Amino acid sequence: MGDSSDSVSVDMESIYSGGKEYLVKTCYGAVSVTVVGDQEKPALITYPDLALNHMFCFQGLMFCPEACSLLLHNFCVYHISPPGHELGAAAICPDDPVLSADDLADQIAEVLNYFGLSAVMCMGVTAGAYILTLFAMKHRHRVHGLILISPICTAPCWTEWLYNKVMSNLVYFYGMCGVVKEFLLKRYFSKEVRGCSQVPESDLVQACKRSLEERQSSNVWRLLEAMNGRPDISEGLRKLKCRSLIFVGDRSPFHSEALHMTVKLDRRYSALVEVQSCGSMVTEEQPDAMLIPMEYFLMGYGMYRPSHFSVSPRSPLSPSCIAPELLSPESMGLKLKPIKTRISLEV
């Protein structure tokens, strides 16, 4: 990865407005890509979970000042939306074929070609994590590293397949109805955030519901069908030589799947961070918990966060205060629960 400049100008207006949107035509159909940051910098591509786009799936992380500074100091961020999931998207033509997970992974390669990107860092959430992992397996030379949030890597078990099939039929015949939204909210968030009869649902959940109402149900159905027909890729994970950083909430329905994936990955190049009292979408529910592990992870590539943020009580790190052994590939095999760091601070 290339060297970063000594400072970064974070244009929050650009972050809030979503950056510059491109509609990239591929042989699998058009796909929306929102670009945030300086395109001369190394590329970080993101891919959201089912029924979401970057405006919700990665908004919490990008609105965290320290995390935003860390990412935009080192990267230009390319937010890839699943086909038909971008804001204001029309329904995909019913005559167009339903893309498979393999097709979606290959579509990413065409997006990289469009922007002239040779190799990238990847960040994905659940379904997006699966697609990016599959992309990394098929195009190993094009991926520097993987940051995966509540990832999945096996074919759906019988319970998940049936659950998804019920949701698929509801989406197909009734659209984004209340039952479908409740299914999706359970997929994304912990029970504490969703609320109950005694505790009102959080603003985060209410915002997510509004976001789901904007999706074209037929487009969501297509992605759901692709993920319900996904193959098991777990046996190929050990061949990945790029570093992988996995986050998963201990309340996530995909918690066991993430643990399984960690076992299958080469432990010399991977690390697991289990976030307590959190659902699947750590990027929204507890984005602050991602900062310190990401700093360690990116420092292994020679990247860092601007020094004027280094006094943050949530992440008091700079390259000079981290033990050198933490930046070695072997250190990425550590399981961090709760998140622990070894730093030397002068008070």
C-alpha cells in the first residue's frame, strides 16, 4: 500500500452527503459506487449487508470522528451498493437474470477495473462480507486485506435456509412489510437496541426502518435469493494469505459462523474481535469498538491515524507507543475478547 500524507482534511459535508456517485456498467448489470476521499490514495471498498447500502450500513463508523480520520487519512473509500440497493434505485427488470454470489463477486472485479484499481482493502458486513471474501478467494492478487463484520462462509444450514425462504416469499408477495422489517432488524441488531414492550426501540432502529422502506422489494428479493443459494467457501479460506480482521457481536445470529470462519482462516494472518452486548452490525451499533483493532491492523501495513487525534481517550495510540511484536503477522492470530491492547503511555 502506498504511503499516506502527513495530514488529512476530513470534509464532513462530503461524508454526510454521501460522496460522489458513479453508475458503473458491468456485464452483470449496472452497479452504484459512491466514492469518498482522495482517489490518489489507496482504495478501501465496502459492501453492505442484505437490504442496506452504505448510507446506513457504514454511516455510524464514518460518523465516528476518530474512525473517519483513520480511514480517510489512509484511503479513498469506494462504497459499492448491491444491484438495485442504492438510494432512489428503480426495480430491476424482471427479465434480467438473478445474479448468484459468484456473479456478485466477479462484478466487483469489473468495478475495480473501471476505476483503474489494481489491489484494494475490503470491508463488508455479513452478506457483503461473504461476497468480498469470495472475491478475495477468486482474485487473491487484488486484495491487500479483509475487515469483516459478522461474516458468513458456509452454505445456509437448514434452519437459515427455511428462515430465508419464508422471508423471500414474504418480500416477493408482500414487499417490505412489517414482518420482513422485523426479520431484518433481528438480523442486524441486538435485542437491547431493538427494544421491547417496556423499552422503546432506539433511534438507530427507527432510522433503519425508514431506510428499509426505501428499498425496492424485488431488488432485495434478488440478493436474498443469491445469499440463500451461496456455496460453502470455508475450506478455501486457509489459502488466503491476506490479513483478515473479523468483528462480531456476541448477540449476533451469525456469531457461531464467525467463530467457524476464524478457525478455518490461517491464524497467522487473522484476528477475531468479539464485541460484547452487540448484534451483527457493529459498524452501527458500536462503531467505537472497532477503532483500536483497526488501528493495530492498519499499522501492520504502515498506516496510521493523524497525530492530532492521538490523545483520544478511546484510542490513545500512535506508531511510537505500540509494541513492535503486535505488528507482526503472527500477532494477528490473537483472539481479543474483551478488546485488549498493549501500549506504553507517558502521563
